[in-house]
Amino acid sequence: MNMIGQPLDRTDGVLKVTGGAKYAAEFPAAQLAHAVLVTSTIARGRVAAIDTTRADAMPGVLLVMTSRNAPRLPNGGEPEVSPPAQRRLSLLQTDEIRYDNEPVALVVADTLERAIDAADRLRITYAPESPTLDFASAKAHGHPPASMIGGKPDTERGNIEHGFSTGSVRVNAVYTTPMEHHNPMEPHAVMASWDGPRLTLYDTTQGVGNARKAVATFLGIKPEDVHIVSPFVGGGFGCKGSVWSQVVLCAMAARQVGRPVRLALTRPQMFGPVGGRPYTEQHLVLSARKDGTLTALRHDTFSNTSTFEDWTETSGVVTRMLYEVPNLATSHRLVPLNVGTPTFMRAPGETTGSFALESAMDELAVALKMDPVALRLKNYAEIDPEERKPWSSKQLRECYRLGAERFGWSKRTAAPRSMRAGNTLIGMGMATATYPARRSEASAFARILPDGNAVVASGTQDLGTGTYTVMTQVAADALGFPLDRVSFALGDSSLPNAPVSGGSQSVASVAPAVRQAAIAARERLIATACADAGSPLHGMSTDDVTVVDGWVVARRDASRRDPAAAVIARAGGQPIEGRATAKRGEEAQRYAFHSFGAVFVEAHVDAALGTIRVPRVVGVYDVGKLLNEKTGKSQLMGGIVWGIGAALEEASELDVRYGRFVNANLAEYHVPVNADIGTIDVSVLNVPDPQFNALGARGIGEIGITGVPAAIANAVYHATGVRVRNLPITLDKVLEGGGIV
Ligand code: MOS
């Protein structure tokens, strides 16, 4: 009866492949109107005038909303919000422009085609000002963030100068990572529909509860009057973790025209108004004794933000916890540019930070003539080196061991350019992966229905990750019901509250609540049967009774059994319900909670052309208990794929004259396709972490991407002798470094 961990197919798989799963832009509505967002073509200045006469005259046009006529919002559209969960938006309350691609108008018509046509006919006159776009020159004005997720912006432990003086080998290098933009298959989309004072939003969001609060705040209405519906999300990766301008603008327009309004962003509109990963410049200094013992480590990060909101890429946070180094300093500085505010992007901080740290560790291993795995083992952190707390569970040593074995690390010869097959330079590199294990308060209910089926629900989200499936498994297991008699509901703000599906915390937070609610319902079902004179279980102690396959049954006599539907029918036909709220207890103070992994990569570099391929990646992960071997490994694999993209392909190219991303489309913004990906071998140690939650399961959404860019950079170095410290690693950088001779 143990369904936990089983590699079950997605419960929503058939709906998805048959088109039955409805995404935000697919919900029908009577009298539906269509909106098109119009965005700025300058990066800084003002809208001097918008001539709407040609658009207004178009047949079917219902509204041209600009800063001239947009409804006034509380506090000028800038109510008390709490970034980064709630952002500073562009809600047509002023004519100021702060970045290219910033919303300046919304056109609504009875058909999408007419809305697009009318939007094209707007004549916008700008009063441009000179934007700040050059990171290098703006860096001088970098400022520390007022606050930051993941700890203080600046930290120091031990005595960093003393630490440097006691080491004999030093690495001192600067690493950069480019701006990137989220490109989930489904761009942002929303449909807004008003019924008197009540607003329903069909949105694509990573957090229905957060969206409800944010939208209510911006519009100045009661949260109870906002209903968010988001049953399917076509990928989020962080960009759907905040409410962005188009959601509020769509609600404003729908109220204005008195009809439901649908608004879907175009692919180019994903590059600016809805976040992205900022540019980072990371300076690392490592020093070690001859035996590899780290004596000091310094990690200083500069990253860009917008001119109107602080958002910090927390690249230094991973350095604080990964190795046992006594003397350590980290800092974060922000460089405001005239671009849209960056946001969470898959493992924000750890992706960029682990690239720099794990590249620098490889450079140190080279300098020490030491095996990269041995160097990491030498500095293994037995306890959290910053907080000095024990780990709740840490199996990183086994990740290194098993990863090296599965990869065949022992076949690697140490010298760069020492492995070659014909015209192909072969490189082998590795890196450590890590991501914090987060958990927030979550609630759920489990309802056993008169027909003997069960409905279990929580206001969480499924971003395509498998939440529906995993929660169904957890619920069925705790209820004692077969899987096909349990359905799980999510993606609706009227359901019990759950946290944003970000920070790899949905399974960790929601599964315990689902489990507790299901156990409560099962216990009520058992108690009802035992108290029922008509039940074969009548008079038994509830301790001697359980539920198996949907039957209430005596533990020691399987012939004494009663179907759930019969128990409910005799008890009056009302559903039997359990509710639960689960959160962390005092263990949260006693332990440090992290997931770990080891990534091994083979890179092939063409000796004549410098082209780079990654035929093979081995990843071994310590993420606690995996609740579904299929969806879980698939998610880790997806993280590795993105790591390959981040290493070799992805970059948003900013035109520093105009502030526009010149490759704002999927033809020129390169993400990996199947032909770019070779063998990916994912293993999970499956050691439960009982200190973390009752299921022993930590999150897996983000750790997969971490470490991969560094492992690839390290493999490219090993293949070519060229150290590329600036992502993405493209062939020109290998050529420039002298890798092709
Ligand atoms: Mo994740 S970047 O917290 O959605």
C-alpha cells in the first residue's frame, strides 16, 4: 500500500496531451474582449503624447487605456507592497518611462486581431532622457541592498586577512554571468472578469494566494473579493512568482469595459516587464594551504537591478555554507540600470553563485595539482559552517562517490588537453550542487465523499512539475485509498492557503499538510465505522482498525471490513472531512536544512572549430525522500538541461545605447533543444530527512541547475586549457583563449 516514491505517471497527463487542460488564455467567457499591451520603445523619459484617434476610430475597439485616462489607483498605483513578493509595477498612473518595453498603453477590442491592429495605430511621442545602461560605468555607484533573501548582504567570519596570510596558494578571479529572461512555454496570460465588486482572474501564477493579496492591494479592494483560478501553469521558473503589471492592468480594463478581458503577453514582452536574471560580476579570492585546506575565501558580487526597485541576485549565499573555511567574507552590491526589475529565476543566487565558486574551486585544484573531488572532500563541511548548526541530513560524500563511479571519473587524466579522440578534445569536469531546503506553512483538506471517492485540496500550484500527481500519491497513501479514487484540487485561491510555488518548497510544505488532513479524515472514517452498530467493525478499538484500498478493515482480520461509502451512507450521507495546517516546529532552530548533489560532465570541443558539446552529464542528488521517482527525476533532469543552456547558450543581449534586448525571441535567445542534449544520468540517494518533515522529502525544483554551468566550464578547461569565466561559454571565447591551435 506504499505509493510514496512510486514512479507514477502524471495524473493530469491525459488531460495535457489531449488538450483538455485549460491554461489561463484558454478559458472561455461570454462577451470576451481581447487586450493588447503596448510597451515603450525608449528606456528612460516620458510619454509626451499618445494620439489615439486612429485607434479609437477602429471598429470593435472598446478601450484605449493610457496614463491620460487610466483609472486612478490607491497611492498612485504604488501602495504599501512588500517586494519581492509584490513588485513596483507600471500601471499607467504616470507618463514616466523607466525601461524599454515598459507598459504604456492597453488596447481592448472585441477581437484579438482588431486589438492588435488598433495598437499598431497608436502614435506615441516620447520625451527621451539619457538612460543608464552601461554596467561597468554604473558600477561605481553600486549600493548595498537594504535587505536580501537568504541572509545579510554582507557577512564576515573569522579574520579574512589573517586567513589569506596563512595560505600558500591563491586564486583571484572575476566571473560574470549574463542577463537572462524566463521563457516558459506559456508566456504570462490572464483573463479578468468582474461580477459587481467581485473580481475573478484566470491567471498563470506560481502563487494564487499571493496573487489574490497583491491584486487586492493594487486595486484597493478587499482580498475576499478577488478570486484567482490557475489550474494549469505552463512553466514558471520564478517569473510567475510575482504579480506583474499586466495582471492589474487587465483587471482595470475589464472593469472599464464591463466585459471579461483576456490579455496574453507576446514572447518579446517576456523580455523586460516581467523580470529576469540580472547580470552578475563576482570577484572571488580563495587561499589554501598546500594540502588543499582552505584558509580564506572572499566572494564579492555586483548585480544589476532596476532604477526603481532593489532586487538582489544572492550569489554569495552559497559560498557561506558550502565549505568548511574559517575565514570568509561575502558582499552584495546593486547597480541600478534602466531595465525592468530582475526577479527570481530558477535557483536565484545559487545558479550564478555556484558557477563562480565551483569554477574557482576548480582553478584552485589546478593550482594545487589536486583532484577536484579530493579538494572538495578536504574542505567538507560536517556542520553548517556559518550557523555552526548540524545539518538535518547531508549525504554529499556519497553523492561525490556514486557520481564519480557512475561517470567513470577515475579514467580522467589530470592534465588539460590530455584526453583526445581524433579531432575532439575531451574534457571532464565536476562541481557541487546545492540548494536550501525551504518550508512554509500550508493548509489542506481531505474529503471522503458518499460515493467512496475522495477529494483532497490545497491552494497550491502545479507549474508542470507534478504537484497534482505527487499530492494524489501522498493523499491516497495516508487515506488508505486506491489512487484512482482520489482526486486532488489546486490552483484556486478559495482553497486552503498554501505558499508560492517557488524556492523549491511546494512538496516540502504542502505534502505534510495533505498527509495530516488525509490522516484526520481516515481517523474520522474509522471512528465512524467503529461506533456504527451496522458496521462489521462495530465495537472494535480504532487502534485495531485501518483503511486499505478504500475499505475500513480490521488489522488482524481482513474479513471484517466495510467499504467507505457504506460507512458514510449509514452515518447520514455527509462527506467525512479532515483539515490540517502544517508548519515547521522548533526543529527549524536546531538544524541547517540543505539539499546537495554532485555533477560530473563530459565536454567535447572540436579541435579545429572550437564548438562545444556536452554528450554526458551524471548528477547524483541528496534531496531526502523522492516522492515520485518519475516526475522527480524528470524535474532534476530539466534543471540539468537548463544548466547546459546557461553554460553554453543563454544570454539576453542588451543594446546599451537604447536599453532594448535585441534577441527578445526564441529564434535568437538560445535555449537547448533535444539535439543539444546527450545522456543525462540522474540518481537520487533517497535518504529520508525526518527532521525536515514527516515525509522526509526536501524540494527538488531548483537544485538541478546548480553546479552544472561550473562543471561544464571546468570540463571545457580540462578539454582545452582555456578557462572561460564569462557565461555563456561560446566558441569565440575558446578561440580567443588560444584553445584551438
Ligand atoms: Mo523559483 S526561481 O523560486 O520559482
